Amino acid sequence: MKLIILLAFFSFVVLQAKTQILEDNLIVVTVTDTSKIYDRVRQAITFTDLIIREDSRPDTLITYSERIYGKTIFVVAKVIISGNKIEISGAYGLGLEDFWSYPSWPKSYKRILYFKGSEAWLILRRIAIKLDGKIEYKRID
């Protein structure tokens, strides 16, 4: 009986360490194969329908502000490549709707945080899943 309780406790602790926690704002993906990593990251970003800004940085990719389909939320993603680790973070902004229900560009942006039902976090998570590596979630201040 004690063994079952200990196994259940340790499995809960292990699962808790890998899951997302409220207010996580950074996704770190560790990949084993680093060949053509820049091209794979670009492909993962474009898979989420974001457009990459071309500012000639080999280790950092930043996207333009794109509207989430059917919402008034705009998302910007920032992906930093360092060795076999890829850090994914981003910002969101809320665009107000005009008289004809077209959203305008946001006036300010805030860091994307994880919370249940976050549409912007799902965009960042899709990039991480497409990279096919070990995913960790962190909170940075």
C-alpha cells in the first residue's frame, strides 16, 4: 500500500514539473538534431501563419504583428536560437473594433502569459510543438 502511494506521489511530482503553470511566459525547446535548425525554426513559425521580419539576425527571428483569426488579438512572436535550445516568447495586443467590426492595430503590447483559454499562448505552443523536441515552460520576470 505504501509503495502505491509513493508511486502515485512521485508520478504527480514528475508530471507537475513538465506541465504549464499559470503565468509561464517562455517556452524552451531542446532539440537533438541541430542541422538546418534555422530553416526548421522558420518553417515552424510560418506553419502558424505568422510572417517573419527579415532583419538579418542569424540567431533571432521576430514576426510581424498578426491578428488571430476571428479575434481582436494581435500576436508578435520572438524566437531565439542558441545551440540546441530554442526560446520562444511573444507579446499580444488588443485591437479595438470600429463601427464596421474591423479591428484596429493595438496601441500597446504585453508579454504573452499562460492561462487557461489563452489564444496567444496557443500560437507560441504550436511553434514549439512543430520543432519536435523536449519542451519546457518557464517564467521569467
